[in-house]
Amino acid sequence: MGEVWKINLASWIIQDGNYGDFAKGDECEFALEFWPERLELTERAQPCCTWVKDCYYSVTARIVMCQEDVWVLNFGLLAYQESSPLKGLAIGDCVAGRIGIGIDPFFYSERLHALPGMPPLNYSWKIERILLQTAPFVETTRPGTGKVLVRDESNRGYRDIGKTDAWHDDGGIAEYLLECRHNEITPAQRTLA
């Protein structure tokens, strides 16, 4: 088995019916979605990834798929983002910076997997630990949006739980951090076997 990865999971992903609740010790399959906190073009380099905090990683990644509204990075694992890639990027380019990773909300599983050029992204995982975000929500004002509730960043923390309860944890708006160990077999190798 591979190293442990810290992966974000929002309760709405379970509530949408895409997955059932997760429990410590579960073995499951899912793809990874990423979101860039900051990424910039860099010279060609070997893909690598270092954990920073929560579900955030410092990465050097190669772009392995790049279309108008979806792109895939290889930073040691493959993950997608369903949005326009950074301007001017193409397959084979390398980027460096910081990303967050989370469980595929089912965009990949429902339709993105069928796109031409989309690599297989589902990995096998074993859930070793589940953490529930404990920071309270505070009201803030965002330009163009108005008043919204956000987590109080000064009080971020987690507590261990044995399983998710997406409909009840944190009033149904829970944020989880799953510590998962992935099977060393890549999605492409599983497909060929």
C-alpha cells in the first residue's frame, strides 16, 4: 500500500447520493479533484508532492490532459479540475505551487471519464482516519455576494470520528478530512489487467 493522503470531503457530496457515509477501515474507489490555491508555469521537472496542511499540498505537476473546461495534473497521483486551465497551458507543461485535493463530487464518474483523452482517475483507497472540522461558522461580507457564512480560520481544528454522518454532523454542513492510503496500482494498470 502507498503513503497516506489527506483528502477533503464536504457533506453535500454524500448528501447528493454519490457515496454513502464513510467509516474508518472502509476500502473504496474514487477519483481526486484538485483546486489551485496558486499555480504557475515552471521548467520541466519530476512530479512531486509534499503535504502542507489540511488537504493542501505543495506540488510540482505535469499536465497530462488539457481541454477548454477540464484539465488533469500528475503530481504523483492524477487529479482533475473542471474549469478552464491557466491561460497558455498545454499537455506536457509543468506547473508548481499549492493545491487542495478532495473526493470527486462525481463529475468525473458521471461524465468526465468519457471525454476523449481523459485518463483513468479512480484509485482504490483504504480510509485510515476520519477527521471532522470543528471551526464554527462566522458571518462575513463578500463583494458581489453579500453576507455569507465561512469557517472561522482562527479556530480551525479537527476531531477524530469513526464514521461520517453527512446529514447530522455539524448540522448537515460538515467538512471532513479523510486520511487515506491508496493502492500502489495506478488506474491505468487496473484497466489493463
